[in-house]
Amino acid sequence: MHKKFLIIAALIGALSVILGAFTAHELKEVLTEQSLSMFETGVRYQFYHVFALFAVGILYKEFTNKWLCRSGILFCLGIFFFSGSLYFLAFFMDIITPGFKWFYLITPLGGLCFILGWIFLAIGISKKDSHIR
């Protein structure tokens, strides 16, 4: 499992750099200042959690347990929900119809995944057992 987290972290890291460059060079012409700030926040949190995934992948070899595995999964879900929703909202914020206002609720779900990922990481490091699931 640790190798999968390392590979995912590397790929998401590459995507973070691409999105960051895209933001710096192309999106300034297209998005409003508020939307651009939202997109940049998504990229920033995505990149922060690349390092968290690398930590999970490296630590998993020493602390092989379900908590560390769940931590990595939660970091991936957090990136998807938190950053992904911010990317969506940055592009469509100005045209979201009242029927899609619920989409704003996805971002906190991603934040909750991040928080639980960090808590599970702490639990996983504190418990040294061999039970993987």
C-alpha cells in the first residue's frame, strides 16, 4: 500500500505544479480576483497534502496499520472534495444557479477529510501493529 500512496502523491504533485502554472499564466485573464483566489487556495491545499501522502507512504513501512492506510485514503478524498470543489466553484461561481448552491457544501466535506486524515495519521503512528485492515 505504501508504494501506491507514493505514486499517487507524485502524480498529484505533478498536477499541482501544472495547475499552479496554469493559474499564474492563463487564469488571471479569465477569472475574477475572487475566483482566482479560490482556485489558488485549491492548488495550495492540494500541494500541502501531497507531502502528507508522501509521509503516509514513507511511514507505512514502519507503522503498518489500518489507521495509516485510512489516513492516506482520507487525504486523497480531501484533495478531491476540497480542491476539486474549489476548482469547480472558481470557474462556475458567477453562473451557478440557485439549484446548484448545495455545491458549496462539498468544500467543508473535503476539509473534514483533511482533518480526519491528520488525526488518523497521529493514531496510526501511535499504534504499531500489523493489522492492515
